[in-house]
Amino acid sequence: MEEAPEKNRNVLRRWLNAGTVGAVFLTVAVAVSLQHVLTVQKELFDPSMTIVRLAHWQLEMGYRDALQEVIDEYNRLHEKDKVKVIQLPVTEKVYEQWLNTHLVSGTAPDLSEMRMARMSLQGPYVAKFYQSMSDYIDMPNPYNAGTDLEGVAWRDTFIDGMRGGFNLELQDYDNAPTVFWTQRIFYNKKMLREATGSEEPPKTFGELMALCKAVRELGFRQGRQLIPIAGSKYSREIFFNVYSVPFTSRFESKLDMDMDTVITPLETYAAFQRGDVTFEDPAVKGYFECVKTLCDQFGRGFMGMDRDQAAFQFVQGQAAMISSGSWDANSLFKQARFDVGVMDFPLPVRGERWGELISGRGNEAAAAGGGWYGIYKFSRNKKWALDFLMFLTSRKYNQQFNRAANWLPVIIGATPTREMAPFMPDPVGYSGGFLFRDPDIETKFTGQLWLFLQGETSYQEFSKRLVAEFGKPEGVDRVWATTYELFKDRSRNLERILAADSAQALAEGGERAPSDRYKRAFLTQVLLNNAEGYRYRYELQNHKPIPER
């Protein structure tokens, strides 16, 4: 009788071994995965529904949930039409490759966030893959019915006049912006109070440096390392750009060759080439040394850190401040274990170092909408994609979306949350400053800048190396040649636009008046003059033919 239980135990041991248990778990996992795949496949390809797919790279806290709230309301509203919008969030680390691949293969989503992937940024690709919005911008937004925006042209409902959706190269509207973006400094109120006895943020650059010193002393007293500013290569770029206008806008009259109030990279490099500006000019030297002083307040090895690592330092209470954009506000507000304040970038004032070199703050009057969503030209659901864009950019739902995400709305009359008030664009200040971003020379410039900002070279050595790089054939001359070819190509593209619009007008009987797009393209084409202005300015300045690219 005792043999039967023993036999049963042996059978049980034989079946309940590691291999059997693993096989069971594997089978369950495959079944669950298959069910998930089938569920997603049904959601994406349900033949009984019109599925509008929307792709973006915004994975910041709150954005996807806020967007989903608006999507859910839209889907409920159009349930009887059997229309369903779904979002496809893709990390920014692969978004560019992902979108380019789908655009080329003909499988792109109906709506996609633009301006990161090359094929959603460069004019010829945008014209090939994205629907022009010019035919829709003068239509009223039906979702503004019952408000003072009822009957108003869609583009006139945007705070920036839909300037964020305008493609200068194509002289056309290629997307609809959905948010505003600005940059500020976030600070730890508790740490400021412990370090200075007050939560009041610094108003001047000198006060900012005093705060940084106080934070280091606080860390010494508490026996821990505290970083005044959580820095990274990402935030270095923010400070470098923000302090450009206050220090260098004084050179605008010398640099702005086409008098458009914007100092381009070519105009910046050309001024150094002809000697109108040198690295020994007090304002230029002060600019670079000011940014270096700010970077000295970052943690060690900041150039090896990315945006997320710096944000982690801040929310963990290891740093007093961090610079970032309004897109990070919600994440920092919710993840921090302390109250977070927001302040503008303090500038040197008279009586402080560099104070006499400052013209004034850079203005944000030219701020344009972001969160650019364009319609895939070969989408089978363009009608509904456009309808959802209008829904998302109506006053009611743009406010709802941006308040839930804690971002800035882009529609007239829509208001942000109280926390986001400090991020509202400030139109007061100067607009033109040095801009060094040019693909032909930027890598060399940035390499030398990094060495200087990390204290590995002196300012004299930094400037000496850059002057040498500027004088090489692949230096500033290459920037001239590339810009010349770029605008010649742009001129040819405009000729194609004019020809296409003229052909369409002839096909329609030639009775209609020229479109706004045609007028803009024609004026720009005349002003470009096949880029001959660039050739003339180069040869006048350098007394030799412009080099070939």
C-alpha cells in the first residue's frame, strides 16, 4: 500500500521539473503576447473603422495622457462616423529613423510630429511627403463655434498667426502647431531657503553667482556635495544660446547683411572673416567667459551627461537649479520632492562683471508655435486627419490639452495653468545675436568650445584655434559656398512652385487671382535673384570668386 503514494510522488517529480515549468511559462507568455499582438492589430487595422494614426516623440510626463484625453473626446464625438484616432508615441532616440523609414516605404502615420526627422524638415522632402495646408488655413475652425473665434480664419486663431506652421523654403504652410515653447531656469525653493534664508530667486547675474557659492557652502556644512546648476551638454546649449543676444546684439548693424533683423550663421562667420568682429572684442570675450562661468557651476563631467541625467540630479535634490524648456516643466514639478520655482535667466547689470557689455535681454516676440503636426500626403484619411488637427487646435481643446500636459497653449484666448505663467513669451528686448550653427564648421567650433568650457584650454588658445579653423578652405569659405548653393537650390524650388501654380491656373481657365502662396513665392524669388547676392557679397569682401561646394 505504501508503494502507490511513492509512485505518485515519483510521477509528480518527473512532471514538475524545471523544464516542464519553463515550458508552461513559455506557453503562457506566448499566448499572452499573441493576444496582445492581435488586440493591437485589431486596434490599428480594424476594417470596420477609419483609423487615424498620430505619431510623436513627446514622452515627457503628462503629454501622452493629456493628448489621450483629447483623443478620447474626439473619438466619442465621432463614434457614429466610425472614426478613431490613436497615438503612436516613439522615443526621440529612434523617432528620426523610424519616421524617415515609414515615409519612404509608404507606411507613414496619417499625422506625424515634424521637424526632427530629415524628411519632415527639408523642403524637397516635405513637399514630397506632406500635404500643403495652404488650402485650409483660411477656413474657419468649426470647433470654435459659439466663441468669439467662430468664423475666424483658422490661421488667425493662433497666437503666432500660425507662423510656426510656415515653411520658409517652400513658402507654404506644412503643419499646424499645437503648443508654445520657451526656456527658463527651474530652482529648488527649499535649497534656496537653506542656503540664503530666502526663497527669492536671483535677479542679476551677480546674485546668481552669489547663490551658487552659497549652495556649495551649504553642501560643505551638511557634509554632502551639492551642485549649484544641474548641467549637461543639453543645458550648455541653452545657456550658450540665451546669453548670445544680450552680449552680441550690439553687432547687428555690422553683421546683418540682408537687414532682416536676424544674424545668420553665415553673417556671424563672415564678420569674423572680414575683421568686423574679433575674439578680442570685449563683448565677444565677455560672452564666452560668461558662459564658461556658468558651466563652472555644473557638476564635473557635465559634457558626458544627457538631459535626463541632469534632470535626475535636480529632482533628487542634488542640485539647486536646472535650465530647460517648458516641455520639461510638468515632469520636474511632479517628480521633485520639493517645491519648484521658475525664473528667467539673470543678466549682468552695471556694477557687476560684464554689466557694461549687456545691451538687454533677448526678446521672445518671434516665438512661434511648436508641436508641429503634418498630414501625410498619401494618407487615405486626410479629411479626418485635418478634422482632428482642427479639433486639437480649437480654443477649448487646445486649452484642455495644454493645461493637462502643463504646457503653453497656442490658440488666442486659451490660458495656461498658474504654474506655467512664468513661461509665457516676453516680447520685450533685443532679437539679433551671434549664431554659430552651421554644418560645415559647427563640429570644429563645438569641439573647441567644449574644451574651453570644461577648462581644458584657455580663452587665448580657444580663440587662436578657431581663427585658424576659420581661415582654412574648409572653414568660412566653405560656409559661403554651401549657403550660395543652398539658396540657388531654393531659388530653383521656387521656380517649380511658380510653374506648378501657373499651370494649375491655366488648367482652370486662367481666371482666378494669384494665390497667396504664388505671391509669396514670386516676391521671395525676386529678392533671392538666384542667390547672386551671396556671390556678390563674397567677391566684394574677399576679392576673389566664390569657391565651389
